[in-house]
Amino acid sequence: MRNTILSRLKFLPVLLLFSFIGSQSFAQDGAALFNGNCVACHSIGKGKIVGPDLKDIAKRRPLDWVTKWVQNSAAVIASGDAYAVQIFKDNNNVPMPPQNLKPEEVKAVYEYITAEGAKAPKVAKAPVAGNNDEMPKENNTALYLLCAAVLLVVLIYFLGTALGHLNKLSRQKQGLPEPPERSVLGNLWFWMQTHKKIVAVILIFFFLFGTVKGWYVLWGLGVSQGYQPDQPIAFSHKIHAGDNAINCVYCHSGVEKSKTAGIPTANVCMNCHKAIKEGATTGTVEIAKIYKALDYDPNTQTYGSNPKPLVWNRVHNLPDLAYFNHSQHVVVGKVQCQTCHGPVQEMTVAKQFSRLTMGWCIDCHRRTKVQIEGNHYYDNIKSFYHSDTLKVADIGGTECARCHY
């Protein structure tokens, strides 16, 4: 009997060690447990999502109460607990589903929430008047050029007056009669009459210069390359498509199925921003504009009856006489968005990257290979041309009727 007890006691240190390791693992897994079980409905210091914000939960409720609530909230409500009943009412009489968590796991989550809630939240800085580092700088180039032009005219006037007086004194010393008084225009006309060759060279220069400048002005009519309008919401493609790697098709869902890519509605924004209520650089200011457009109250998570659509400013606008189909290029041609729109994932404010002129499109059709592989539509064309390197121009990509009909 004694030997049996001793044989069992020798395993006691091992059991205590495993118990210690187990308790430590629960504490260390608080973040993982929170992200796996709680984050879909709760935040820590960012406001209500589905359930209440859990920041400072340790100040509101003790651990044993939270454990009972997490494991069976309906039983706590049925017991008549005033705090539990109030939470139940605040959430439209919808109880929290029971969570299959052990008391040690609830404790780990409880401690994780307490630690995270103690961290100071990051608040985006707003521009402060008088701070040159925060306020946008004005471009005063035009004002500087105007001032320089005025100073140049004044300088020419005084130099001309001084030259006239010197010429007058010189003629007096030589005993010559004074030159006839002329106006400024009279002096200019006299100079032109006596320097006809110089005048002819100047006129030819301005004629050629005006012709070239005029050609480039006409060449650029309707071209909006670099156009970067302000938008009703400071939406950053860099944060969404770049930092968070959101696929373009998620927001522009028509790009694979339609002629147009489409602009996402505010309801698409809410798929994420019902939970994400604060931006990395703009705080709550810009996301609040989405809520206002939808007449949505983030505290009660209810929609009002007075939504107002967001009016976005169009960046890329082809003329009506040109036909362009997004799905044909993206799905059939396998053209990447960046080919036409540039590195959108690096743009804070979207702008027109390419010229989008007829010459630009034709040049692309002359360089781009037809995506034959896997597309049975091109089987006969491939056998007819006996080539695997067909360009879009080879199958009519430069014909007028392809885009103008």
C-alpha cells in the first residue's frame, strides 16, 4: 500500500507542472481567444459593433459574473440581474449566444481585454491653424511672376527715360537741335521703321512659336491626364487597395460582368465600416460621412428613413463617341487594372494616370497579345493565322468600327 502511494506521489511534480503550463497557455492565448470568439461582435475602445464595447469591463463587472454571462447569458438574465437585464434591453432583447469557453479561457480573455483597454487609443491629428507643417502650402508662383513682370515694366520705363535725357544732353553739347517729342507709341513706330529686318525676325519667331503652342493646345483638348478631383469622402486607395490589399473587384463589382466598372454604394462600405469606425489617418471624421449618407446610427445600429446618396466626382470619362467595355478587357483580355489606371494602390486620391486618347488605345492594341489559351472563341482564328503571338491589331483592333459605331 505504501509503495502504491509513493509511486503515485512521484508523478505529482509533473502534474503540477502541466497544470502551471496549462494556466499559462490560457493567459497567453487571451488575444487568440478574443479574436476567435469575440471580435465579430465586440471591440475594445472603438465603440459598439453588435454587442457593447468591452473596454473597462473589469471596472463594470467582476470575473465570476463575466464567466457566468459568457457561458449562459440567458440564465443570468432570467435570474433578474439588473445589469444583465439592461444589456438585454439595450441590444434589442437579443441574448448573447452561449460560448463554449472554460473558466480559465474566460479569465484569459478578461485579462487580455483589461490590458488592451489600458492602452492609450491613437487619435488622428487635425490640422492646426498657424502650424506650417500641418496646413497645406499655397502655390504663389503666379503672384511672383506677376510681380516680376511689373518690376520689369517699371525698370524699362525708368531706363528709357534716363536714356532720353542722356541723349538730349549729348545733343545739346554737340549743338544739335533737340529731337522731336514723340509718344511711347510714336517711339515704337519710329524704331520699327528703322529696324525692319529685326521686326521681321521677331514676327517670324512669334508666328512659329504660336503655331507650335496652338498645335499642342489643340492636341490636348479633351485630355484630362493628371485630373485629380476632390471627393465627398477622403477615400484612400492606398490604404484600402494597398495597405489592406482589398481586391478591386470587391468594390468595383461590375468590372468583370459589365461595360462599366461601377462605383460602390455606401452599403458596400458598411460591410467593413459597421465594425471599423475609426480610420488610420482621418479618425472618425470620414467614416461618419458614410453613416450620415445612410442615416445610420452606429450606437443603436439602426437605419433612419432619410438617406442621402453620395455624389462622387468622376475621374475617368471617355467621350460618348467611343465604346469601351471593362469586362471584355479584364476577363477576355486579362488586362490588369494598373495598365490603364496606373498604380492605384499607391494613390491617396485617385487621379487619371493615362492619356486615354485614341492614339494611346491604338498603340496598346498594336503591342498587346491576344489571350488565346483557354478561350475556344479564338480556336478558328488561331488555325487561320497559324500563329500563337497574335496582337489585338491583327484581329481588327485598329478598325474604326470596333470603338465607333
